[in-house]
Amino acid sequence: MPKINLLHNSSSFAETDVQSTTIGALKNELDLHGCTINVNRTVVTDDFQLEDGQNVAAVSSNKTGGE
């Protein structure tokens, strides 16, 4: 059960305990479908393995400038 630093709908990272061990599972757990996921500033795929202390940013894919 990783403890990650999550940035989603916020301006700062929040320490978050999750059950998921992969990005795909995290998308299901936190309903992050339609988001691009970055881990430590790198875009990752659904099979990427989560580990304690990683900075995970979920960015909505349907955003446009100024919104």
C-alpha cells in the first residue's frame, strides 16, 4: 500500500495512502480516467509501478488555456 504525494484538483501535493500498485489501478481507485498521469515530472503509462514517496500529478486531458 504505497503512500504517494498526489496533485489533483489542487495547487499542492498532498500525502495520500492508496491501495493501488500501478497507475492503471490508481485511475480506477481515484476515478482519474481522462487524466494524464505524471510521476516525478515524467508522463507514465498504466502499467507503471507506484512506490512510496513518488510525486503523482493527475492532469485533466480536456483542459484548455485559461480554464
